[in-house]
Amino acid sequence: MADRHVDVLAKFWPVLSLILGLAVIVALAQLGPISIERMVIKALIMMIVVIGLYTFIGNSGLLSFGHSTFMVVSAYMSAWLTMPVIRKKIMLPDIWSGFGQMEMHVLPGALLAGLLSAFLALIVGIPLMRLSGIVAAIGTFAVFTIVTVVYNQWDSYTKGASTLIGLPTYVDLWTAFGFVAGALVIAHLYDQSKFGLSLRASRDDLVAAKAAGVNVVRQRLIAFVISAFITGIGGVLYVHFTATITQANLLYLNLTFITIVMLMVGGMRSLFGAVAGVVAISIVTEGLRAAEKPVGVSGLGELGLAVFMLVILAIRPSGIAGGKDIPLPAFLRRRG
Amino acid sequence: MIFLQYAIDALSVGGLYALAALGIGLIFGIMRLVNFAHGDLLMMGCYAMFMLAAAIWPVTILGGVVIAILVAVITERIAFRPLRSADPTILLAASFAVSFFLQNFVLMIMGGRALGVDIVPALNQHIVWDSLSISVLNLFTIALSVILMGGLSLFLARTRIGIHMRAASEDVRMARMLGVRVNLVVATAFAISGLLAGAAAIVVLGKTGLVLPTMGLRLTLIAFVAVIVGGMGSLTGAVIGGYAVGILEVVLGGLLPLVILPYREALIFTVVLLFLLFRPGGIIRVAALKERV
């Protein structure tokens, strides 16, 4: 009986250890000043997006430049569902009355918004998942462009190029942590499932996997949908943290780049890598920002960050985590 | 007449895109790097021209092109050479980092506001002939792109290093064993991509008259699409892809009613998406890129 407990613990160790580690960080951040708290919340939200990216990119070996689509789509959906009715009357007077009179609780709002992204991923994924490598990346990017152009023009629902303000803010440290934990569990369960295994098999050897009966397109599609759901929720939290949605200044395109770099720096072949990349880049970003103040030249921090990314990619091409999970402690190892 | 007007517009926009696509396609062919920092070479060239705007125009233009070439060669030496054997995804992430560096470097020195400049006033003239009004810049763009493309194909066909370059893009390991100096070849390819970016910079700056740290991004993305549509790894494909996207843009701009015009970008990418779904290998398929079993 005890052995079985140990087995289950060992199976979930990669995700448990990450959750415990993050819990410590969050608890410590709570003691710190508000600026640290906000920085950690932001990093946790980015982490959800990167976990979403990992679920698809890490397991399939395909690249996606289009995951910000899911952030945008879910963010607006959540705004339509959860903004206070009075605010909606002012900001979006011409919205469909169903949305206009609705004031959903934020949690089902976030989940529904995530589901919308999952659904979108299913529709666009059916054709896209047949493509390979860099072509798939451009395909997802095309979807991103189409969706953002349409949302930018859709004034009555999105305020177009200007900013939609007045979203309910509910993302504090532990909320963000809770969502990260949820994302980690989903991603890990998928990793361990036969679907995750089949997809990784197709990543490592496409021809052999096909010969062994793996339906590659279907497996990619499953990962794409799950990953869209997670990323979409990340997008929801992002806008409910800042209380605003804007598409100005290439915000979502830049988010695409930075999250991909985070995943590569951490290591795209393990969940630990996804988490480590976000933690490393966030710490370096904030550290450099603090360090550039006494020097008095703003902008040095960003340059330092770019150099840091290049150095990591050069000396550790498989990322900080190197494709591994946090090693199992001795008391969980199977004896004999 | 209206047709001729459109044709000139399309050829000039297409020429610009073809130049950018060639720069990206050349590097991809040799080292499987999708260089997202290509547009930032153009941006650096534009800023150099902005700073040299007070000089006589040949100095301004030459200065911009030289800076673009220098930046290209330096990024290769410092950022991409240590990663030569890395996975294409890692190379791509590295080029994001390079792009991020260059943009923030300019942001730090010049600030983030758009700055106006008029490098060669003569380019802004229009030649009016009957009902036609042709901008000198458009003619200049067409000529420039044709000359550079011709020059590049001569270079690749006739010179020793050009032939080495083609060999390396077929099979780098084999080429190295046969005595091709890969470092020199790759550095030359980057210099050429810098030259192409510098030439594109003249056109872009002549057209918009504005410099911005993020100005290179759109061209990078369009060129990237052009390369994929044309067929990755084929330079002819990159040129065809560039013209195809440019022509599509001008035709849609001319035909669409005003209401739909804001959606032009979305339509272009819809066409690209459909194209990729039906012909994922691009217009020209390259045998060297097919995975062997």
C-alpha cells in the first residue's frame, strides 16, 4: 500500500516539485514590497502562456508564431462575459445584448474564454497540423494576423485600436499561482498520457512513429487544442491583471517573441524548462532594470537581457533544464 | 493606362519585397537560420542615413548601406557563428534576441519617437505623362531591385565564392570536406544580406520618410512569408514569392472597396494560408530540404 503511494508521488514528482518551488517563491513575494509582488504576478501569468506553448512546441517539435491569437481571443471573450454591465454600456454600447446584460463570475468566464480558444485551435488546427516545421509556424502566424486585423477593426466589440478599460481585476499572487498550478497539472497529465507519448514519438522520428501506427495529425491537433486552452487562460489573466486590453504597440507580437525565447532559454523539452525559462528571464530582466537605475542610462537592461539570452543559447542549446525534470529525491526512488 | 499605373506600383512593391526575401532566403539556404533580425539591418541602415542626412546624398546612401552590411557581419560573427551547428529553432530564437538587442540599442540612443527625414528629395518627384503619374522612387525601386538581383545571380554563378556558397547551401558538411571555407562563405552571405537590407532601406526611407526602432518588423514578416510561399531554400522562389506578395498587395489595394480596405492585411494572409495548405512546399520545391529516410 505504502509502495503505491510512493509510486503515485514519484509519477507526479515533476509537477509537484515545481508547484512546491513556486509556492515558496510566492510566499516570499508576499512579504516583499508591492513592486516585487506585481513582478511575480506578471511572471506567473507569463508562465501560464509558456506552459501552453511548451505543451504544443515541446511535444510536437513544431513551432508556433500564432499562440498570441489565443491570448487575444480569450482576453476579449472574458471581457465580454465578465465586465460590469454599467461599464459595458459606456465602453461597448453596441455589443450584442446577450453580452451586454451579462455579468458572469470571473472563474467560469475565464474557463469559457479558454474553451473558445480551444475551439478556435480545433478549427484552424485541422488544416494546419498537416504542415511541417517552419511552414506550420508561418501558418499559425497567418492565423494570428487575420484574427488581430479583424479584432482591430471590430470597434463595437473591441474598441478597435484604442484601449478597452475597466475589466474586473482579480489576479493576485495566489490566484495567479493557482492557475499556474492548474496549467502545470494539465500539461503534466497530457505529457504522461498515451497521446503525449505518441506525439513525442512523432517528434523524435516521424517516419517510425507513422509506421508504428501513430496518427500524427490527430496527435498534434490534441496538443494544439490543449495548448490553446492554457495559453488562452494566460491571456485572460494578463488583461484582468492590468484591467485593460490593448493591441497597440505590437503588444501581442512582442509577447509571442518573448515567450518563445523564454521557452528556448529554459529548455523546450521539459515542463521544468518552461518554468525555469520564465523564472530566469524574469529575474534577469528585473535585476538589470534595478541595476541600470544608478547608472542612469535607461535601456541598458534590455541590451543585457538580449546578451543573456544569446549566451544561454550558445552555451546550453538544450536550455537551462536541458530537457530534464527536477530529479526524484532519494526517498521516492524505487528500491531494489 | 490605369493598368500601367498598377503594374509599376506592383513591380516596385514586389521589388522591395523580393529584395528583403532574398536577404532572408540566402541566409536560410546556407545555415537554416530564419533571420528575424533582417528587418533590423534595414532599420539600422535607415538610422545611419538619418544621421548622415546633412551630407550630400551619395554619402548618405552609401553610409546607410555600409552600416547595414557591417551590422550584418558583426551579428554573424558574435551571435550566430557560435550557434552554427544548433537546431534551427534555437537559431531562430537567437535571431529574436539579436533583433531585440538592435531595436533596444537604437531606442537607447535615439529614443522611440518617429523621426522625419528626406534623404534624396529627387526621389519624391513625379513624372506626369498623359494620365499617368509615376513617382521617381517607384522607377528607382524597380531598377535597383533588378540590378541587385542580376548582380547576385551573376555572383552566384560566376565567382568562386558564389559557387562555394551554392555548394554550401546544398550540403554544408560535404562542401566543407571538399575544401569550401564555410566561415568565409557564411560571412559573405551575411554581408550580401546586409547589402540587400541597405538597398531596401533606401526605398523604405524614401517612401515613408520616417525612422522608428520597430520599422523593420513588417518587412521581415512579409519577406518571411514571401520566402515560404516561394519555396524555402530556393532564391528564385524567394524572388517569385516577393513579387507575388507585392502584386497581391497592390491588386487588393486597387480592387477592394474602401470598406474592406482595412482588412487588406488579413486578406493577404488568408491567401497565403490557403496557398500553404494546398502547396506546403512553396512554388519551387527544393530537394535538399526533403528529409531522407
